[in-house]
Amino acid sequence: VGQLVQYQYVFLGLVASSAMVDIGKVVRQQLRLTFSVLLICVCAFTVWGLMRQDDPRALNIMSFFQWAAMTSVVTGQAEVGTTGTKAFLRMGGTVAGGLFGWAGAELARSMPQTASLWVSVWCSASTFLFKVCGQLLDVEYMGQVGAMATIIISWGGYLKPDLSLEMLFATRVGGICFGAFVAQISALVVFPVAASKDVQKRMQSAMLKLQEQSAMVWDALLSEVDDADSALHDAFHVGREAVVTEVRSAQDLLKKAKLERYLGESCPGVQCWMPALCVGKMGRSLDAAAAEKLLGQTREINRLLSTMFGIVYGDGGARVDVLTDLHRLYRHPEHGGVSALRKLRTDTLDSLKSIGDVIVGSVQAPKLKDLGELVQSMLKQSKAITEHVSEEIVHPDVAVVSLGHPDGSCFLYQWYTFLVLYERFAILVGQLSHSVSVWVASCPAQQKS
């Protein structure tokens, strides 16, 4: 009894201490598996301590818990939905295979002279049947588990003729089902992780990186030094790869997000996610189509920003002087007349920040209407400046003379190309704002800050 109390204190102490620490997703998964095994061990040795050691049923009951502990390790996954799906398939395949194995063992025991032949034929045929059905029904894992359960029960009944098939079925199949059940309960109670929430976090991170990249594009364009800044170049490409990684990770998580549904808050501040196989149509699931569209647009904007950065990043003897003339030539009437370049930069960063605020939940979705006006204003400015520069490009002598810098014609061509691409960028930002609105409306549990 003293040892049992110690086991329970160790278990509760680990749960309490781990809940106070901010740990990573991988560590949470491993702790969850540890808790499952420890809980099963506590149950096993509790029963073992309450039974007489010479009781013939004691070893069979311990075998039940042994199978349960091994199954909880195999079944436990990182997310609620994947754990629930695997647990359901594991239990379904085990029960079906166990029944087939029971029938095979009964057949072998009824004909002891050819028992080995019947066990071999029965296991082989059942394996073929389970594997084929699993592939046809797109539940291959269930088929594999069913074939394994058939072999375990059939061989167990043949090798242990003194053990009743009821006890064999209860200890093996029952233990596996109990282990899968404990794994699912642990996934829901101990550090629950939902793939849908991870998708949201990945998208929020990608949106923040896009804001930083856009700022660096404008830093490269409006730089007032002749030489290119290698640190800015390196920082931009690190950010670009970070967006690629976040988008790819979110894409991979979408498959797992389809396996779970949001039911609401189990208590204030605690979200309740359940496996889709367990709750059916209850609750809400992540809108995969809206997420795919948003990810695609994020990927396209990331590529376009990389192209624009490559165009404006560079040096040249006339760069600073030509840039000064561009500030003077292109004005915006706001605030008594400011540089249109700086106005365009401000509108862009404000637009992306507003989109980011919506996707993280700090701003309500209706504020996206303001984004449309910002994007349209940005697009009109781009077209107006493009048409002006276009006239200068058509008459290069006039352009060079008007700006007063014969060596700045290369930078002018870069500026014109940048604005042409900016028209496409403005359109994409407008589309992104709409996709974010749809995404936020479809999110089962949008994070609020």
C-alpha cells in the first residue's frame, strides 16, 4: 500500500510540475506518453497488490495491463485528432482481428491433429483479407492491426491450450483497447495539442514575417547610402526562408486538422478539441479550402517580395541623388504634400499590419473594410507614378536631363520595373485581405489577444 501511494504521488507531482513549465510540443507529447504508461502501471500494480500472488488469474491480469502500456505508447500522437483517429482504428482493427483469431483458435482446438495447418492457413487468409479491405476502405492501419490481432489470438490459443479463449481475448484485445482509450484520454487532458491551432500559429508567424520583409524591401529602396547593406540582404533572405518553412509546415498540418473538431471552451480560457471520429458532425472544423487559398497567396506574395527586393537592392554612384529627386518629383497631397514614396511605404506597411492584426485576433474582421481603401489608394499611387516614369522611359534623354543625373538612368529603369511589379503586389494584398476575412470567419476558435 505504501508503494502504491508513492506511485500516485509521483504521478501527480509530475503532472503538477510539468504544467507550470512552458515546454515544447515534442516534449509535451513525450510527457503525455509517459503519463499514460505511468497511469497504467499504477492501475496494474494496484490490482497486483490487491490480489493474492498465487492466484492463477494474476498473471493474466498483468498481461492485460502490459498490452495496454505498450499500446498507449504506439497509439499516442502529437495532436488530439491524430491520436483519436489512431486509437479508433487500433481498437476497431483489434476487435475485428481478435474475433477472427478466436474463430481460428476454436477451429484449431477442435482438430488437434491438424491444428498447426489450420492456424497457418487461417492466419494467412485473414491477413490477406484484412490488408485488402484496409486498402480498399482507406483504413490501412486498421487492416494491419486486424491481421496482427488475428495472429496473436490464433497462435495464443494454439500454444496455450489450457488457457480459455475468453481470458485470452479479454487480456490481449481488452488490454489493447484499454491502452488506446488511455492514450486518447491523455491526449485530451494532459497538454492537449490541436493541429488547427498550430495552423493558425504558423499563419500568424508567416504574416509577421511578410510585414518584416516588406519593410526591408522599402529599406533597400529608400536607402540613402551608395553601397548595398549586406546585413540587410542576409536578413531578408533569412526571413524569406522562414516564410517558406511556416507555409510548408501549415500545409502539412492541414491534413491533421481535418481529424479534429472544436466544441467550445470546456472552462474559461480552455479550448475543447475532440477527434472527428468521436463527435461526428458536432462542433466546427478548420476550413481547409480557406486555409489553402490563404497559404497560396502568402506563398505568392513572398516570391513577389523577393523579386522586388532583388530589383531595388544594389548600389550606384547616382543612387542617392536620383532618390532625392524622386522624393521631390512624386508628391502626395496628404499633410500638405509628402513624398509619394514614403506615403506608399506607409500605406503598404499599415495594410499588412492591419491584416496581421486581424489574423491574430486583436482586431475584429469588419475592420478589413478599411484595408480595401488602403490597398486601392496604394494601387492608384502606383499607377500614377508608373505612368509618369513611363513617359520618362519612353524619352530617356528627357528623363536624364529632368532629373539632372546622367548616371542614374539604370536606377530609373529599376524604379519603373519595381512599380510595375507593385501593381501586382497591391492586387495580391487586396486578395489577401479578403482571404483573411474568410479565414477568420471560418476559424473554429480564433485566438484573441
